[in-house]
Amino acid sequence: MAAADGNWKITINTPMGAQVVTASITTNGDTFTGKTVSQMGDGDVSGKVDGDTLTWSTNITSPMPMTLEFSATVAGDAMTGNVKLGAFGNAPLNGVRA
């Protein structure tokens, strides 16, 4: 089992307040797939794995349409990273194994 595999509770500290996302992640070599559930909407995700770092993007429609670009590094039962919020800059993310 790779470091990132499993269920995660991820908090994104956006300018509009904290958003909590639950994610289930399954890695396969240098890629991963998963499902996310949040106030912004539910969806399937897929992205790249580079060592302990995951990168992926998600399109959301609420509170407005934009593409979120994620980069997160897994260390044990913790995840830290950054989300690029379209034209709204960056937001830190923190996750814990759920």
C-alpha cells in the first residue's frame, strides 16, 4: 500500500472560510484515482503521484465556476499542501487520515 492510499479529511483554508473535503485515494504507480465529497460538490478525481506528492485538478461550480489545482505531500497520517484557486490566489490545505 502506498503512503497516500486510504481515506482522508482535508481542510482547505479559502478566502471564503474553511472548506472540508473527504477523499478516498487509491494509487497505482505514478497515478491515482479517488472520490471526493464536499460542500463544493462530489466528484471523481485522478492525478499524478511523484514520490510522496499528489497533484490533481478539480472543476467546481459552487460558489462559482473555477478550476482548483491541488498539490499535496503525504507524510505518515498527515497531508499538507496548496490549492490554486483560479484567479483568487492560493490556499493552504491540511489533511489527516480518516
